[in-house]
Amino acid sequence: MNDLSNIVRLVLVFLSLFLLQNSIVIAQEQKSALLPTKKVIVKGIENFAPSDIYEAVSADAPGFFSFGQKEATIKEKLIPSIEPSLRAFFDSEGYYDATFSVKENNETVSISVKEGKPVRVGEINITSDFDIGDFVDFETGDIFRAKTFIATKSRIIEALLHKGYCSYDLDTKAYVDLEKHVANLVFKLKKGGICTFGKVTVKGLETIDERVVKSRVRAKEGARFNTELVQNTSSALYGLHAFDSVLIDISRKIYNVIPVDIDVKEMQEPYHVELGAGYDTYVGPRIHGTFIKHNFLGNAQQLSLELSWSSLEQVAIVDFYKPVLVSVYGIDADLGTNMGYSNLEFDGFREKKTFAKAYLQYEDEVWKVVGGFALENIEISELSDGEKLLPEYAYDTFLLAYPYLDIIYDRRDSKLNPKHGYYLSGYVEMGMPTNSEASLYLKSQLEARAIYTVSQLTMAVVGKIGAIDIQTDSLRGIPESKKFFAGGAYSNRAYGYREIGVIVSPAEDLINGALSMANLSVEMDYPIWGDAFYGAVFSDNTMLTDKSYDYSGKIISSAGVGVRYMTPVGPFKLDIGFNTHDPSIYGISFQIGQSF
């Protein structure tokens, strides 16, 4: 169970992220403080905030991280540009007859504003053979803002390209009558014919075969043109971790066919070394190291070594990855292998494991299919106190051999921070007896996620169900660590990672793993401060039973709140969950990336 010290650690981690992101900004503010500045005073505004004016004239306004700064200032060299900047700002906001005066003394710059009467939208005339109504952000009577009008045109073009229309004829005009303060808008569009992708060409390769690059091309020849497929191609190529730059040119057009010209630059510094220390909500303080050789022996192959140590877990893994081992009927399959060692303390027993896996993988913009074979040697033992909490036969060494298949179908609009879409996955492995005492078993798990956003409220639901069917009567069964447990950021957030075993009441569980599992999580996220901070409420509900295909057991339910801080690699999530039956049972978890 987490305690107050864990909360303090998590708060410190959270604050460190804020300070890290804003350290450059603070340094720039300190450097700017060496330049002559004057205080800025704004008067007369009614429909705008002072911060709008500060931004328009490039004044330095006090912010959350502007330590010690209590008033807006502007560099003296920018004072002559205040009037033209204000003119451009008010015109873009639809206040064409706004007037203002700028007065300066030794210490201050005073800006007095008379906003005047804004120009409002009159008639909106749309002539189009493509539905653009959802992209026109104006209604009669709205204030006419030039930046919104320009953005509307961009959104229409983006929608056309997304649907495959690259030969459109779009004419947008705004007829502004300054005397009547009215703007009449005209949108004329002919979408043209459907465009398709043409031949794919690749330049810049030195040690990597062209077929490796083409295996990642989502904008395939003959497919309907779509800018999203171009972006997916870029992401897939960068995902090989073999290129310093990837440029995709789709500017050429031959009638309605657009060739895809790819220019890459292979990675010049292929070695990646990462050493660090941190705090994990499950294993506590942890040190880790990662050593990667990108483009190992060419063809975008990758060799890596991962090491980590904590008092509860020690891990060492060697991994080799080879893109495009085989191609069958246009399907490119990659090869992956890994082997390693782990020593992990569960809530009541310890698992030492050595393992080796080999698998083939296919992935495109929506599908990911992984099929392979694994060998695992697992030793289950009591903890250091010597107390045996499991049945005597559970403490043993198990040699497992099993083929497995993992299938994912992902229709979310973003893998980092989805707002709409759904996600389906299924996993199955079949354990084969390696001796007369081993058990034949079938382990399967299904997962479904659905995400929907209304206005700025994102709602998500995640359901999981699984079962282990032991086919033989061997008392020895399978290792306890192979069974289902719950708890953690992707399960029940009132508990630590894999802390929940078979559930006997809404507030009590055993250390034993389960043969059947079901989990339902719902979550709602909403922005609470700009676009960077989101607040969340959630509920997690878990069932774990000791019989195969038994979903009639007790349920542990939790509820909680969280904060999400948006980063380029996904949200940083901090959650606090409480058992709804016994709030003294609680858990704290943090992660980078969405759980839905």
C-alpha cells in the first residue's frame, strides 16, 4: 500500500516536469531582463483581455513561471512597433475602426484604446459540390475575424485532401463594407476528381534495402490519396530508428495521380545509451540502463540491451529486431527475438525467470499481428521471510513452451492521446507439456476500448476479459505468476501493479492468481488550464476468480481523480484511486501515455 512518502515523491516528479519544460523560458526571461524595458499600462478595452494586447505588442506579461515579475513590460526597442502591431491586431479581430494612442514617459508606456464598432458577418453564400458546412466557422451576426476566415479556408482544403480530392477549385472571398460594418462571405468550390497515389521512389539509401523503406509506406501506389496516409508513412519510417531525416514530397501531380517521392538520410550516430534513476509506483526507487545499436549491420536492424534494478525487481533483456524477414502476397513480416532474465517480487511470492522468444510481426496503419514461440523457465519461491503463503506444490520450477498470437485492430485517431475511435485486441497462448508433471493450458484475453469527445470532454471505456483453461488434472498446474492479477495504471488504480489476486469480497483479496479475469474502467478527461492540463475522474471495477470461465465472483470497485499534463510524447498522468467499499485502501499511479 502506498503511503504519504509516495505522494511526496510523485508531487516532486510532477513539479520537476514543469520546471524542466519551463527552464528555457525562465532563462530567456532572465536574459531579457538585462535589456532596457518599460512598464506597459492598458486602458479602455472592453471586449479583450489585457493579455491579448500584451501578446499583440510582444510585451512580456507575468505568467505562472515568471518568478518575481508582477507587471507587464516591453523592451524599449519594440516601442516604435506598438502602433502598427495594434492596427494589425484589431483589424484581424474585426475592429477596423478601433483607435488607440500610445504615450511614453521615462518609466511607462500607456496604451489607450477605443474599440469602436466591430464588423459583423452578413450573408454567407456557399456554392459547393462537397459538404463544407461543418468547416465554415461563421454564422450571421458573428464578428468577422480575418484569422478565422483564413483558418476556414485551410480546414476546407485539409478536408478535401483527406478525402482524396487534390484537383479542387476553391474560391473564397470576404466583401467588407466598413461603413455598414458588414462582411458578406462567399465560398465557391468544385471538388474535382478523385486522386490516387502514384509510383513510390526512394533516394538517399546507403546500407538499407529499398524494400525495407517500401514496407513502411502506407501511401501505396493506386490507393486513394489521403494526407493522413502520408503522415502515417513518415511516422512508420521514423519508427525504424534508422534515419536522421525523412522527407516525403507529394507536390508533383500527373493528372490525378500523385507520385510519392521519399528522400531519407540514414542515421549518422547509430549508438544510443541511456542511464537513469527514478521512482516507480510499484517497484520503488529504480536505476536502469539501455544500450541500442540502430541499423545494426545495415537494413535497419536493431540490437539492444536493457538493464534495470530495484529492491523488488531486477531485469536484463537482449533484443534483436530485423525488418522484412519475409514478404508473402504483399505482406511484409518482421522478425523479433529476445532473451533475458527477471527476478520479480509479487505480493506473497517471488518469481525468477529466464526466457527466450522469437516472433514474426506485421503492422500497418490499423492492424498489428504478432505470432511467435516462447520458452520460459520459471522458479516460484517464498519471500525472504520464509513464510509460504501458497500451497506447497506451487513452489517449484516450471519449464514452459508455448506458441502465442497477439492481434490488435486500432481505429483511434491518435495513439498518443486519442479523442475518438475504438481499439480491439485479442491474445492467446497454448502451453505445451514439457514433462509428465506439466500441464497443457490455454490462456486467452480480449480487450476493447471506445473513446468519444463532446466539445472538450473526452469519455473513454476500457473492457478486458480473460480466462486460463488448464487441460490436464495435474495438481502442479501452471506457475502462479502466469495467472491473472490486477492493479496498477492499466487496471485498478486503488492498488499497486499486480497487487490484487483472487477476490473474496469488495475489499479483500488473496495472493493467489486467478484463472478468470474481467475489468471495466471508465474515465472522463476535461481541460482545467489551457491546453496543457486536464483533470480526470475515473472508476475501475475488477473481478478475479479461481475457476476457469467463472464470471460470477465478487467485484472490487475503485473511484478516483487525476491530473494529465500534455507532453509531445503523450500525457503525463497522475492518478489517485480509492476502494469505494473501504476508502482507507488507496493507490497512487503515474505514467506517460494514455491508458485508453
